[in-house]
Amino acid sequence: MPNIDELSAAEIASGVKAGDFTATEVAEASLDAIDKREGEVQAFLQVVPELALAAAKKCDEARAKGEELGALAGVPVAFKDNMHLVGTRTTCASRMLENYDSVFTATCVQRMLDAGATPLGKTNMDEFAFGSSTESSAFHRTNNPWDTTRVPGGSSGGSAAAVAAGEATITLGSDTGGSIRQPASLCGVVGMKPTYGAVSRYGVVAFGSSLDQVGPFGRSVADVALAMNALTGPGRDPYDSTSQNCPVDFLEHLDDPIEGRKVGVVPALMEAAGLTQEVKDALAGAIKALEDQGAEIVEVELPNIASAIAAYYVIAPCEAFSNLARFDGVRYGYQEPDCLSLAEQTAKSRAHGFGEEAKRRQMLGAYLLASGVYDKYYYPAQQVRTLITRDYVEAYKRCDVILMPAAPRTAFKFGEMSDPTQMYASDMFTISNNIAGNGGISVPIGLGAESKLPVSAQLQGPAFSDRRLLQFARAIERAYVAKGVVAPAFAGKGGDLA
């Protein structure tokens, strides 16, 4: 049976194609890893051995017939539980959808399956993606594989933890304000938020429709690039009007040198309140690593980025309020029994079906969209959005990518961020990218000198420059692997869970 902890996605796929091992053996190895480690990590809300083994069997039969296999043949994948997959429940980690069975499959999930991936199940998340620690899940918390007393980040914490613990090779998450990049940083894996529209959102339960984007987690930049090839491609998804044509091979030029290319840094962000010294020091090392490979470091300004969190927490709750209005306990979802009227049933179903953070954000959205309030907050927030987008356009005239922290600190302990506004600040370096709609990627740069927990750098780039982001991320990865500081394959404390 192959040791999936030591194999990249490409190595698994090539091994299956060459007959070194079967897709069924890989699936069984992943399910065995989940069985051994899940008790401590709790990354999954649902594991589906029957789907995994059926997909693996289909892959093996196709090989036996001499059929061409996909780029992800036999690769174990898992999906955040806001993505529909027939044969699973899609709960969004909420009591509201606790027993909801998917009746169709999301485009992003189907693309992974079409590429030959083996579906392992659904990963835990903050309820309806409202959170930065996976603590607001209605079912259970997910633990960080590096230290199970600490959070994995959020809202895609289960997806990040599953990769970090070696339970899955690739996972998918969604990123509305940092929900891929922040947990990737806290768990020491690679996580990418593609440009808005690069990946179809059809079949992904919406949080903020103008902000949401699906992206992959992996143990290496190459694994993420391979997943991006499956997720994107020529042609737009007819079921998602925001999806764009992306006929790009993300593996092509991945290892090209970055000599002579320009990396922007924002001095004000390196002095931001809440940024810990060990993250600053690690970022300084990443800057030096890029300089050593011939990149030119230039200072750029993002004058309005300090207003990003304020704008986001107007726009996102408004969109969340609109999107979650459909969960009324009538058509589907939790239904309060013994109600005497439709109004009573709707009110009680929503009150008891949603958790505290979900209710908080919907109430905020309802207030912000109210007559007399809308003009005061929503319009100015959209104006700030335009200013931030323009700031990025101007900055990218001077550089190819921008380097900044992915998270202000390493993984914090459960319950440590009891103040919601304190929790919201966890995404202080990621939110502006969602507001502008640009791509971003989090790549590990070692362990914090004090905490001994993963620290990551974040690279941001102009819209639809995602291949460029992967090239720079690969350059960072090369430097740190060469120095022996951090490995792209599973090698962290999660290894002790076996």
C-alpha cells in the first residue's frame, strides 16, 4: 500500500497510470489515515468510503481497458461542506441543513472528479463560512494538526487540517475574505484563492456572491497548480454568469526563474497593529529569499487598505442576509415543529436553526439594508471598494506581485478570540484581495521563532495573473525546501498522529 504522506498529487496520478499501485490502494491508504488521525484532528463532517472506493474502482477499470486517465487519477480529495456532491449531505456546518442531501454536484467538485480524483468526503467549516477559526461549526471543532489545542483557522479549517494531517492530498475550500489563505497559513499548507470568476461557484452555497471564490489546498505549490488545471479551463460555466474563460496551464513555466521580476511590499502593512514579531521576522526572511533569486523588491502603497475590513463588514453581511433568506424552514432546512402559523414557523426555524455567528451577521445585514441606513453605509462601502481596487491597479504598475503576511499571527488557542471584532481582524491581510477580486496564495515560510508553529507568506497579483502567483510561490517554496526549513510534503507534527 503506498505511503500517501510522502507522495505528491502528481506522483500518485503517475503511479496509478504506470501501474505501480492502484487507485483502490491509494483510496484505502487515505481512508486508513483518516481512521487513524481523525479522532484527534476532526477535519471531516462526513467521510464517504463507498464513494471513494467506487471512484477508485472506476479509475482502475479504465486503466485496465487502456483508457486515458485524468491528471488527478486516483488522487484523494475532500471538499468543504458548502459544496454539493451527490451521495453526501451538504450542511454548511449548520443545524439549518443538518439533514440536507445534495441533489446535484457543484461544478468545481465535478471538475475534480472528471480529472480522476477520488472523493473522500466533506470537511468541517465555520457555519455558513462565517468565521476564522472553525469554532462556529454546529457539530464539532476541528483541531490544528500541529497543536490540537489550537485552531486550524477558518472558515475552511477542515480542508486545511485534512491536508496538513495527511488525510487528503488535495482539498477544496472557499474564500470570501481569507477563508483559504488564513487557514492554509495556520496549518502550514499551500492555499490559493484564484481570481474572482476563474473557478465556477455553481453548486457552492453562497455567502457573499460578489466576494466568494473556490480554491485548492495542497502540500506543495505543484499540487495546487495541478488542482487549478482541473478547476479551470476553456469555456465558461453556463450555470455561473460570473465564471470566465481560463485556458491556462498552471504547471507550465512553474519553475521559471524570477530574476529581474519585481515584488512589491507595503511598508505600512509590516507595521500593522496585531502583527506579531515572529511573523515580521519570517516575512523578512521570505523577502531575502526572493532577493537571493534575483527578484527586485520595490515599495508600493495601498492607501485605502486600512478601510478594507470596515467595507467588507458592510458588503459581506448585506450579501449574506440576502443569500440566507432562502433558509426559512419551509422549502428545506430545519423546521420548527408545532407552530400555529407560517410566520411563527419561519421565525422559530431560523432562530433555532442558525448559530450565534450566523444570526449576528444576518442581523447586521438586515440593519445595513434598512431604509435610512442603506445610503449611510452600503453606498460608501462600495465606494471604498472602488478605491481599493484602483489602489491595486496603481500598485501593479510598479510590480508583478505583492508580498505580505497571510495572517497576523500563528494559530491561536481555542476560545482565545472571544470578541467577534478580534476574530474579524484575523483576516486583516486577506480581505482587501476579495474586495478587489484579485488572486492570492498562501505559501509556508517556516515556523515562528517563538511559537514553533507554521508561518506563511501571502502573494497577491492582478486579476487573472494566477499562473504568475504560482511561479513566485514556487520560488519561495524552492528557497525554503533548499534550506530545510519547511517541506512541501506532509512532514509536520501531524505525522505524530499516525
